[in-house]
Amino acid sequence: MVQGSTPRYQQISQSLTRLIESGAYLPGQVIPSEQALCEQFSVSRITVRQALASLVQAGLLVKRPGVGTFVREATPKPVGGRTDGVISLILSNAGPADSFMSQLIRGVASVLRGTGFELNLVVTHDNLDEERACIEQLVARKAAGALLFTVDTPGPANPNCFQYMMIREAGIPILFVDRYLDQLPIGYVVTDDQDGMRTLTEHFISLGHESIGYMDHAVHVSSVKERYQGFVDAMTEHRLRPECVIKVDRPRGNESDMELGLAAMRDYLRSGQKLPTAMLACNSYYSIGIFRALKAAGKRVPEDVALAGFDDLPEATVLEVPLTVCRAPVEVMGARAAQELIGLIKQGLTGEEVRLRVPGKLVIRESCGGEIVAAAP
């Protein structure tokens, strides 16, 4: 039941607007019928029609007589032939200690140097409101193109879907980098996360491990989901069951991923559950946290627990027991994204057709241990 001092049709308009902006209703998708909306909001058909009319007038919806009412689709405005202008690289974070983001920036900058395009680096500090404001600014300034590393979201729906499509609608080529939203018609350049984690898992299996644990990140981004899927794929292919999957909660304060991984592994050890013979993590910061928790508990790596992570951090090589990793080609990924984007700008394309996965590389170090002889059944 819709209540309050604001007219009912406006309240319904506001509710539908929030659903569109959150990505619950995607561009080109038909929304519920007038009758369904009447039942949903417990109002008359006249009130629903007023609400829909206001959204059509605002440009959010399009009515197609005899078919239904649809979320407005982006209509790209060609800007082909440009050889200069500003390219915005929007990152969720880029602190001095963030080697991943530094590599990504280097890759993009190396391609733009001498092309006539100027790099505009924007950091959103993992804040959806800041990301939204940055997007509105680049659209207003008519940037030549945009590369976007999105903010983590606590749920599967990204509240800024509508803003991402605003870039495309303005005729500005856009590509997601490292992570993407498969429900949106926007291209991407990412690491082949699923294949990389499958390779790591299969390496442990080749060493004789059957009990392999996994530490996962409680965020809804494609890279994290695909790494977990790669782990599951490898285990399933070898008829093994993932018995230990540790989900790390989102940080409540300023905890680093190392601290979160340490705390999660420490809690698991205290629970008294069976310790697997090998542990993987969706990022190497978690793996380093796992190492510290194991060491504090008197467990040795790799003698008691073999260990590996994803992304080759500087800390991975100087760890007491150097860490086996899948090395994500971050700088290459940034360079390829910039190359693809420049091509799109010059051809007047939006970027939907770009679906590029850059393969990672298995880097074997001491933490995974040597050959393990399986115990007799």
C-alpha cells in the first residue's frame, strides 16, 4: 500500500525510477502491465497511468501501443573519427600501496601517450554516489571515451546501471575493465578469471590434493564470481567436492583484505572443522592472511597446508614462504582496453561488441609444495 502526503502517482513514479536506476528493470525491458502495477501498489488504473505518463514525459519509459511500456533504450550518437579528446579512467580506488591499480594505470597511459588523447584519472573511493557524480561530469564534459572499474556492490543489483548506460546514450564509447555487468550491453576487457582459477586448482589436484579449501569474497562482481566458478569447475571435473568454502564478510571499518583473510581463517581454525590439505583464495591478500593465521596456529606452509592465491602482488614474493599465484596480466589488460577504446572512438562505435578476456599465468613458488603421495584407500 502506497501511503504518505506525496500524491500516489508520484510515489509510484519514484518507486519505478529507483527500480530502473538500480538495474532491476534494464534498458529495453518491458515493465509490468498496468493491471499488475495496480495490484502491486493497491491503486486505481488512473493513478498508474498518471505515474507512467510522468515517466514517459521524463524520458525514462517508452509506450508502444498494443505491446507494452518499456524502459527507454540508449540511442548512441556517433562520434566517429575523433583523434583527440579526454579519455576518463574511472577507478574504485588507487592508493599508493595498490599495485593492481598502479599497473592498470600504467597500461592505459602507455597506450595513450602520443596519441592526442588525454588521460583523466578519476577515483571514486569505493563510493557509489561519487561514481555516479563522476559519470555525470564526464557526460557533461563530452569525454571522448571512458574506461570503468566499477565499485563493489553488496547485492547483485548495481544501483548505477542507469548511469553506465547514460555514457553510452551520450555517444561516448565505454568499456568495463577487470569486471563487467553481463546484463548491460557494454563491452569489457578483463582477465580470464575463470580459466586462471581452474588452472590453479588443477595444479593442486595434480600434486595429489583432494581436500582443497577456498576463501571467497562477499561481493557481487564478475571477477570474484568467475574465479569461484573456475574452482568449482576443476573440482567437479575431477569428481571432488568443495568441503571447505570460507566466505569473507564485507569490511565494517578500514580492515585490509589481509586482515579480513587472517580473521576469517582464524575463525575457521577455532571452529574445529577439518583443515583441508590445500587452500586457495580469490585474491592473494586473502592468501597472505591465511598464511599468517596458519602460522599463528602452528601450522606450516606447505607441509601442513599448501597455499596459493590470485594476482601476483609484490608481497607474494617476499612472504616467508613465497606464494604460488595466478598472475593476472593487469598492465596488459589496461593497454588492451585503451587500444580497444581508441579504435571504438575512431570508428564511432559504442563498445558493446568488445568481449576480450586476457589469459593469466600460473607462477609456481614454494607455498604449493612438492609432489604429494595419496594415501592408500
